[in-house]
Amino acid sequence: MIDASVLIPLLLAIGALLLLALVFGGLLGYASIRFRVEGNPLVEQVDALLPQTQCGQCGHPGCRPYAQAIVDGEAINKCPPGGERTIAALADLLDVEAPPLDGEHGQEQPQRVAVIREDECIGCTKCIQACPVDAILGAAKQMHTVIESECTGCDLCVEPCPVDCIDMLPIETTVRQWYWDKPASGVLIASDRRGSL
Amino acid sequence: MNSPEQPGAVQVQDFPGGIVLPDNKAQSLQQPIRPGGLPPELWLPLQQHLGQPAITVVSEGDRVLKGQLLAAAQGPDSVPVHAPTSGLISAIAQRAVPHPSGMSDWCITLIPDGEDRWRERQPLPAYLELERDQLLARVHASGIAGLGGSGFATGRKLDSTRGHQIHQLILNGVECEPYITADQALMQERAEEILEGLALTAHLIEAKQCLIAIEDNKPAAIQAMQGALARHREDNSQLQRPTEIVVIPTKYPSGGEKQLIQMLTGQELPHGTLPADIGILCHNVATVAAIYRAVVHDEPLLSRIITLTGEALADPGNREALLGTPINYLLQQAGQDQAATRHLIMGGPMMGFELPSSQVPVVKTSNCLIAATVQEMPPAPPAQTCIRCGQCEQVCPMTLLPQQLLWFAQGSEHHKAEQHNLFDCIECGACAYVCPSHIPLVQHYRHSKGVLRKEQAEQASANRARERFEQRQARLEREKAEKEARRQARAEARKARQSETPAATGSPEQAPTSAEIAAPVDTQMLEQRREQAMAKREELLERLSAARDQALASTPQLERALAKHEQRLAALDQKLADARTPAQGQTP
């Protein structure tokens, strides 16, 4: 038979713990309903790292669907506009190995901008319908033009153009975008003058 | 009221770090300010300031008068460009500009006619009667950008005081960088003009107190300014605020805005704030002199004082050069020994940059030009490994951790550098100057900042693209839904009609008039036919454009077919409209 002087504190302790468990369980249960997060926040984070070109080279109709697919387990190396930097950032976020870019979906290349040769444009509006970010301005039978600052360089307008008057031109660096190069890394031995001899 | 006889009213304090440099200023102060002359051509870049470039308002072949607007400001951060003299606009094209990249930018080329004929001017001596906004507009229109070297739009800076009580207007006559004497010469020779500008600026921003800061290595400038101030007081002039000349110890970079504020007020400017937020505004002495000339004499910024110095020049000194004057023209006047010139530096030796060519113009921010010999500026010894001596940290005026920033910049961990307040770095170069391993620390920071700025710009454009994409998706969804709704409404209407018609035959008293039945059926059918016709028109258009593109023989036929189809479509539209009007007229 257990002595009452042992039993009472024991029961008290168990009772106290039980009470605490109920209180905290209730609190957590309430919080999980009250502060429920709508949608998967990971998709948002992945989407924020993608370049938002909306080019569909990954096989998805836009960056957000690809972000969703990545969260669902698709490979992270299908985005040529983002290139190695995006892959590295995604690998960092998802804590996986960074694979090289999947060449099947295209090669990484410097950012470009679509330019319409305006005197050749017949005003068919096909490129306007193709542009994922509404960066082409124009109306039926009127000349179209690309709003350069809004163009993501996705290439999607080139294919539908019946007269092939859209060029993808590389964006040239101007005085306003230029920045200093990284200084050459220091030589270890200052007296080493191999280059100057 | 403070007076120069009461020194010590402002307690000059120290800022952390800083270095003492050999000043090398005497060479260019042997002669007074001389005019820079009239070169055969003036090259005027559309961007001579921070912010958006200006937009040209003249065309090639135009004759312009002195002071005429050539390029208008594009937004509040932008600054207009005026014709420094009368002449002919010979070209508006890309050409080399004074920039460390050596790249070209849009420039207006002006061939002076030698007459120097002014446009009509409206002087305004009684500026005290004008509203603040009117004065501000005048400053905005005069094309003044910070003449100390930053090139920040002056109108914008004055405007930043809106909604702030300005306790102190600080006039920056410090000029702490070696070699440069443009401001010093200005203070010695045109102290009156500076004080007039100070009075005007103080009136504009309603400053409570004015401080004029001058380094103690410029006694002549201090004397000239004190003399002018005393005269002003006697004349009971427009300078109605307590004004004091504060002599500060010579230490680089005391002329930095943040450092100067700290020296004069003891306040540290918090990260990400403007001086106006703590009730202070700083202006360079040359800038306020330009404000005075712009407002009172209606002279926009057409010229600036530039120091020509360096051992490769036989006749160094300060010149008042027209904006757009080619550098090589000025160097020629100063007797440049081209063979001996090893470096051509625009700006000071600490913060300036090497010019890739002398075929570039003087711009609003060009305060100094150094033609240095090899002895004067020997090539930098090769950079060695950091020995962690910590001297860079000792001299950093912003109390950053230069060594830590260097690790991050070298390792391309730019975001970590940003977390260590890289963007607070003022690029004064003190850390690189004291580095015993000759590491070009500032270049590393500049590169890091460039990478980060580019990333920020890319992120911003990506966010914009996302937003546009999502908006477009939403719009397409909406259109689809609307179309679907219309289709369903039509289907229901048809169904209702079909169920109504047999019922109508059964009960004659409820039979609608023939027009009521006929009209909906008609419009229904016509609408359908019109839709088909539209589709066919699209197809025709497409075929026609393809035919035109390939120059096929069928083009004229197709054109005829299209014209015919268009007629048919128009007729259909007419019918549809006719059918609708009676139907609408009968339904209440």
C-alpha cells in the first residue's frame, strides 16, 4: 500500500501537468485555427526567387506555376533566364544540392529586350496577345511597339509574328547602369614582377 | 545675435576617424580666378547630375541664345541644361562624357558664334516679396546641381525641407580634399555673392541660424568671408538671421555632409535619413552663389570654377569655364606637358576618377582637374594580403568595419556586406590611403555597391513583371467569365423562348405580338451570323498579311474579297441595329 504522504504529491503533480497539457493544447489548437496561413508560404518564397520572365521555358505557364511545381517536387534547374544564380538561391532556400542548368529548357543568356521593326509591323495584334506582361502597345491595323522598361525578354512574341518583325536585342550597358569592376585579386608576393618584365 | 567677435558660440566637435593629408593647394592659388575662354565647341551632356537625364527641347541646326533652355528636366530629381553662350546647335549625339567608365552618353554640341548674346532676362532683386514656391520654381528652372561634386539637384534638396523646421543652414566651404581650391578661390574673391546667396537660401527655407564652415588652412578665405559678413551687418542687409563663420580643424573628410554636421552640431545623421529630417540643410558655397545669380540676375548655371592643377601644368590655377568646355582646351591654356602627364584625374586625388580621355567636357560637378606626373602620383604598389592591422577601422569616418566589408566584397558575399552597412560608406578612401598592404578597399566597396544596386533594380523589375502578369491573368479570367455568362444568358433566353412558343399556341390570350417574337429571334440569329463574319474577317486579314509579306500574286484578289466582306459586315451591323431598336422600343 502506498503511503498517502507520497501519493498526494504524486497525484498533485500529475494533475498539474494534465491541467497544463490541456491549457496549452487548447491554446495551440485555437492558434492553429485563428492564425491559419492560407496557401503554402513556400510557394511565395520560391516565386520571389524566380526571375518573373513568365517565358514558359520551364514548361509551365508562368513563374508562379513553376514555383508551385518546385514545391511539389519538380527539379529546380529548369529556368534558363534565372540561370545559375537562381538555381543557387533555390537550392539554398530548399536546402538541396544545386544541379547544373537543364540544357533541355534552353541556355542561360544575357537579358534581352524585344524590339519591333515598326515600319514592317502590319498591326495584327498577335504579339500583344502573346505578351505575358502586357508590355506591347498597339491596336488592330495600327503599328505596335514594345514598352522597353516592362519587357522581360521572354521571346514569346517572336514566334506568333506573321511578318517576323520582332528582334530580340541584348540590353546594352549605359553610363547609368555601369558599375566598377572588381579589382584584380592581390598577388601574394609583391616583388613578383613576372608580368612587367 | 552672434558676431565674429564672439567666437565659440558653436562648439566644434570631432568626428571619428579621418586623416590629415598634405594639402597641395598652394599651386593653384597663385593667380586669381581667370576666365576659361571661349572654345570652338561646347559639348553639353544631358546628364550632369544625379537622377534622370534631361530631355532636349532644341534640334540640330537651331540658333540659340545665351541662357536659353536646351534640355528640360524630367522629374524632380532631374536638372535642365542651358546654352552657356549664343551659337548654333550642330549635333545632338552620343559622345564621350566625364565618367569613370569612359562610355558615351547623349550630348548637345554647341558651336559658339562669339556674340555671347543673352536671351531676355527678368532680374528679381526684390526676392523677399516672393513666395517660397515661386523662388523654388526659379531654382528648379535654373539648372543648378550641387557644385561641391555630388551633383544632387539643388531644387530638390531645397524642397526636401518642406514640412521641416530648419534650425541650421550650413554653408560648406570646407573643401577638405587635397589639390582642390575652387571653393576657396570663390570665397576669397566673391564673398559678397556667397553671402547674398546665403541670405536668399535662408529666406527660402526659413532657416533660424546660418553657419559657414571653413577649414583653418584657408586663412585668406576666412578673412574675406568675415570682412564681407561685417559689411553686410553694417548695411543692414537682407541677411537677417544670426550668422556665424565657424573655423574647423583641417582633417579629411570634414567636408562630407555627415561629418560636417557632426562637427558643427554633434548630431550623427541616422542611417537612411536626410539632414532636413533633423532640421539641418547643407549647401556648398558655390551652389548658393549660383542660386543668388539664378534668382536675382536670372542667370541659369552656365559656368563653374574648376581648379586646374598638377605638376604637368605650367600655369595651374582656377578658371571660370563655361559648362561643356572641352578638357583638352583648358589643359592647353594651362600649359599642359602632354608627355609628362601620367594621370588625368577629374575631382580630387581621393574621390576623383581617372579620365580615359581628355576629349570630354567640363560638367556641373567638375570641381578639379589634376594632370599629374609620375613623380607626383606613382603607380600603386601591388595589393598584398590583409594583415589585419586594423588601421582602416581607425580612420573610417563612418565607424564601419572596413576589413569585414573587404572580406565580404572579396568573397562576393555582397548581401552580408550590405548587412554591415556597406551603403553608409561615403567612399572617402581614407581606409585605402592608410592600408599598409595597399589594398584598394574602396574599389572593392564600389564594386559591391554596384552589384547590389543592379540586383535591387532587377528585383524591382521582376516584381513589376509579376504584378503585370498577375493582373493580365486576372483580366483574361474575367473576360472569359463574362463571355461564358453572356453565352449562358443567350442559351437560357433561347430555352425560355422555346418553352414559351408552344404555350403561346395553346393559350391565345397570352400570345405575344408577332414583332415581339420576331425581334429576339432575329437579333439572336443576326448576332450569330455577325460573329461568324468577324471570324472570317480575321482569317482573311491574316491571309492577306501573309500574302503581302510574301508578295504573292493573290494579294489584290484577297484585298477585294476583304473589302466585299467588310461591306457585308457593315450591312449585317445595320440590320442588327434595326432589329434591336424596335425590340427595345416595345419592351418597357
